[in-house]
Amino acid sequence: MPEEQKGKLRLEIAHVLFIDIVGYSKLLISEQSELLEQLKEMVRKSPEAQTADSEGKLIRLATGDGMALVFRNSPEAPVQCALELSRADKKNPNLQLRMGIHSGPINEITDVNDRANVTGAGINMAQRVMDAATPVTFFYRSTWPMTSNNMANGGPSSTR
């Protein structure tokens, strides 16, 4: 992040997909590592994540037992990515995911290792939405404005 931007609040609406591995803390460390590698590989192979990453519109954040994918291109991107991950997850019976999606305000910052990170209600709410999901499901919640486009797709506060 350029020096002149440090400390400046620059809010933007991001679309966050929060993912965690169900039952992670009950696993052996070797099993945890193996499942995290499988999840990372699934995300790397996701066409939606690849597109956003190539456009410089994706921030990937490790969360210990999963990850947060912060899309800054479109509200459909995390939904499409969640669908892609759900399809890939069906091929792996040992990996159960829970996912939550939320669109809301974030501020890009750098973490203690000088890597991109985000703060704000957008990412905090995505984690809460994910916490409400059951294994093999994902919930979606948004604060983006109601338009005729998203009304046709179930509105901004739909659970899918």
C-alpha cells in the first residue's frame, strides 16, 4: 500500500465469501493441514476466483480453519465461487464446508506482515452469516441497494 494511503479511511463495498471447514478443531494437525491444502486447491481452481484474482479484484485471507475471499468486482462473484466450491466439495467426502456471503463496507489495510487485509462491517458480517450456515450450505446477506436486477434474483437479503 502506498505511503500516502496509510492511515486513510477508504471505504468501498466488497462482496465477501467466508468459508470454514466443519469439525476442523476436532481433527489431528496432519488432517487439518491436509484439508486446508485441499480447500486452497479448490479455490485456486475456481474460475470465479481466478478471474477476480487476474483483475486484481480479489483479496484472500487465511482464517485458521478456512478463509475469507474478498471480491471487489461484482456481488455475483462470491455466489458463483461458492457454487463452484460446493460442486468441488461433493467430490471430497472428508471435507465439509460452511460458507457465508455478505456484501458490505470494507476498508483495505495492511496486516502485521504488510499483506493486504480488510476491516469493516462487510467482512465481520460475512463471518456471522457463515456461522449461521450448516455444513454443505451457504447463506447470503447483502446491504447493497434494492434494484430491479437484484429483485429478480431474490433481493439483497436472500438466504440461498
